[in-house]
Amino acid sequence: MAGAAIRVTARAKINLYLQVTGRRADGYHELDSLVAFADLGDSVEAAPAADLSLVIEGPFAAGLSDGTDNLVLRAATALRDALAAKGVRVGGARLRLTKNLPVASGIGGGSADAAAALRALRTLWKPLPGLVDLAALGLGLGADLPVCLASGPRFVGGIGERLDPVPGLPAAWLLLVNPRVALPTPAVFAARQGSFSLPARWSDATPDLAALVRRLMGCRNDLTAPARSIAPAIGEVLEAIEALPGVRLARLSGSGATCFGIFATAAEAAAGRAEIARRHPAWWCAAAPMLTADAEPPLS
């Protein structure tokens, strides 16, 4: 079937802080987190086709399944089924995922890819606005999907379903570093011990980077200790980032094993990337600006 392909970037999700505030009766943990996005990521392309299919390519494609268990295909199937339940029949789509980011690394991964697929298919299939609540549909597939659909800075609460705007984030650059260790999120939560934290969000704008760093230093990532207990290399990564000139803060993102450093300028972040690559050539690292606004148009 002929037609123009739709391409959407699945940007890396960064938890600037992540505090575990409780656990529900069904076992899911409740969180308070400030999520931002780096301006780099995977790519998802959707083209018209008679049925649904998926091809995976890119530097981190190895080992990923392109079958029905892949979250991108699961999201596409869920959207097609939801539209059919509303009486809207759509064709298929030929999906292509270019995997540029490490897998199971705490920066969105499959959730960001699935969210990008939902956005691409919404454009390709052109359902009526509001016919399907993509955020609610996405939450059934993964807790990070709603914020990845939002594609911009948000305070995240509940198990991922409660999104609130972030007033005024300053410009910053991020250095992302992963020791090429895959770290499944359920294992990290299972290893977590201790009491729960209180929410740490704020309600006023953050005027500059120094103020943001001060605020973030009053928060933490409650998954750091359990993640390090499973993957000790995280400690080495954090120490390497903390030693870089110009770094304002080093922290684990999500359940890891990707860590990030915050810098004021592109030059500082690029120099940090070069130093990490020189000292630790086996690690994955990338520098990118932090997005201070939504990268994609609002969902209708």
C-alpha cells in the first residue's frame, strides 16, 4: 500500500528525581518524580500496510524481539482494537523501530518507543480526535507511557497516570552514561528496602540552573541503592560523572543503569562525553540538551 511514512522520535526520558511514596494493595509502587526529556532517542516510523508488522534496526537492535510481545506492536494492536471497538476500522501499518538507546536502561526505552508508535499511528490512521484516550490506553501497557506520550517536562504521580505541568525549567545540557548493563525495572523495585518518601515537587518556576540544582539536591532517586546492589557498575559510572569539570549534579535515571550529569553548556557536556569515552570506551554515552517544553504537539 502506497503512502507517506510518519516518523516520530522516541526521546530519552530522564527522572531528574524519583521518590517512592507508597505501595498499593495490588503491588504497584506509587511515585513522585520530575521527568524531563533529552533531545535524542530512538525513531519509530509507520507506513501504510495491509497488516501490522515490525522491523527493528539500529545499534541496540540485537536481541530485541519483533514479535507480538514487543511493546511497539502491542501498543499498535491495542490502538487498532480500541478503534475497532468504537466502530472505526483501520488497516495495518509497517512499523520500523531504529533502536539508538540502550535497552532496559532507565530512560524510557520500550515505553518511549510504544508512545512514539501511538503518536505515529494516530497521524497515519487519522481517527477522530478524542475517540481513544491514548494516555489511558498506554498506561495499560506501561507506567512510563503516559509521560512519554506527553513528551515534555512533567511531575509524575501515582503509578505514572497523574501528570502535572512543571513551571519554568531552565535550559541545561545532559550527559547520559550507561555501562551497557541491562537492568529490569521489576528486579530493582523488588530489591528496594526501607520506608517511603514524601513528595518533593514544587509549585513555582525555577529561575536558573543553579536554582534547579539546589532543588534537585534536596530530592533523590530512591531506586539508586537497590539498582547499585544489582549492578555495582552504577557506582563507578556516578563517580566518573561526578569527577567531570563543570558537572552540576550526577544521578541515576529511573531504575538504571543509565546515569546522567547536568551541565550548563553544550561545550561542557561534549567535553564530559569525550572524557568518558576516552576513559571508558566500553560504556555508552551521549550528550544532548534537556527539553524545557513539549517536543510533540498536544494529544487531541
